Amino acid sequence: MRSGLKKVGELVLIRFKIRKERKMMDGKNELVPQFVQQKAKSLGDEGEKWLHHLKDMIDDLEQRWGIRVEQTLEGGSEAFVAEVTTQDGNNAILKLMMPQMEGNSVFEQEVTALRVANGDGYVRLIKAELSQRAILLERLGPPLHQLGYSTKEEMEIICSLLKRSWQPIQQPHQLQSIDELIKWFTNFIPELWNNLGKPCSKALIDQSLTFLESRLTNIDFTKAVLVHGDAHHGNVLQDLTKTHPSFKLIDPDGLIGEPSYDLGVLMREWLDELIEDPLEIGKKRCALLGQLTGVDTQGIWEWGYIQSVSTGLFLIKSDQEQFGRNMLKVAEAWKKISS
């Protein structure tokens, strides 16, 4: 179904940070951030039921998995997330996903991606319970964006990590194929544009559809790899078990496709810098990403454009209009050399 757009609206503004004080576990409204509560309630009875039974599910997993919840974590956009201690005294992360909704991660695909990666470049999966949409993960350190690196240094770190994680997929899998995602984007972008009252030019939308057709035509499925789908600097966490700076990816979308998709996500990031001179900075960024990874820059540019248009529209829909319009402004500048 969907990917890439799954968390983008929230992740521009919401980043992973630990609550300074431990939250008491005596009421469902204390268990998840307000944003997650609102999303769950928007699902109606299904979401309300999840919120109502969340504490019971946590208590059940504590008993069955032999873990103890220490403190909840703030910053997740579609799940209950908490630091836990296992019976043998190790630290871990418990994640309980809210019911599936349009635009959110597909839980089964995330679990599959973590199993395929097996801790290499991705957070290590310890346990999973599909029926309860629960996973237990190794505990990592702070996200990359909190560690004081420059934008260029962050891109170098992320690209190095992505190159390591782009492994060929040979065994049967439940990952989403990039051609399915392209078809979804082809419907999603013009439909959302219409629903929002056409907040940008039709030419901008038409160019995104042209690029989607180009990607579908140019994908070499014999070279398909595991693609993260949303590898921005909030989804790259430090691995504290290493003596030298080392990082792992979290929250994969579970895709099989071309590496340029991941790099297209990076094209839309660091928006405050990008908006200063979208065309010049965009061209330089595209060239740098190609240089760091050896990936064809045309694919990077096309996916970057698609991401900026689709994300810009999604942000407007998510009541983050200024961010969304800034992203569309970037795409308008990029269109000058894309037509």
C-alpha cells in the first residue's frame, strides 16, 4: 500500500526525545502523546478501544515478555513507545502500534524489514507479537539530529548507513514493492491536490506524475534492495555499544526498490536551509548524495521532487500549512530545470 508518506507530516516537526520526568501509568491519556491520541480517536470506535485497552496490553506484555516499563518516550507519531528493562537486566524499547490508518506505517512490513536486516544497519528486533501490534527492540542512543553534526556531516553519516543497509532481497518476503508505491503516489498526489483546493499549480502536479512514470520505467527490479523509506536524521540513532560513533536506522517502512528512493527523502529534509535558495542548494545536495553513494543523480532528483510535492501537500492536510507551502515552493523552484 503506502510508504514514504507514512510519517512525513509528523516527522518534520516531531522528533524523538525522552520525557524528562517519568509518566505515571494510571491513565490512558498519560501513555501516549496528545498527537497519537488524536490520531487514534480519529479512527472512531477502533481507536478509542485501543486507547482504552492500552494499559491492559502493556500489563499483559510485561507479564508474558518478562519486562518492566521504566518510562514512556515522547515523539512517536503512531505508537506507544517506552523504555523497558528485561528479566536479565538488559535495556530495551517496547513499541505498541495504534490500529492501522491511511498514511501510517504498515506494521507487518516494518517487522519484516527488521527481520530481513537482522540488526545490520537497523535496530535489532528482539520480539514481535503481530496480533497485538507490539515489538521489543534493542535500546539505542539519541537521534542524529541531537548530536551537533553539520548538515553535510549528517548526510555523510546517513548515506554511509544506507549503503550498508541496501542489501539484495532474495528470499520470499512481505515487503512493499516500489512499483506498488509508485501507483499509490500516482493516485494520491492529484487526489490530495484537488481535495485541498489546488494549493499549487497543476504544472507542479503534472511534473510529479511525469517523474513517477519515469521511475516506473527505469527501475531495474533485478537489482532491487531493502529500502528504508524514511531515513531522515530523526530515524538514525546512535549505537552506544560501539566505542566509535556508530548509528542504526529505526522505523523502516519495509520497501523493496531502488536506492534513489531513500535519497529522494533526504532531498526534502533540512527545509530551513533549503528554502533559502532551493534551486542552487537542491542541485548541490543532489550532486553530493550521488557522490556519497554512487547512485544515479537523475533518480535522486526525480524522487526528491516527488517527495517535496507529496510531502508539501500532506503537511498542508496535517494543519502544518506554512511548512507545506515552503516545501511546495522548493518544488516550484526545482521545476525550472525539471521540465
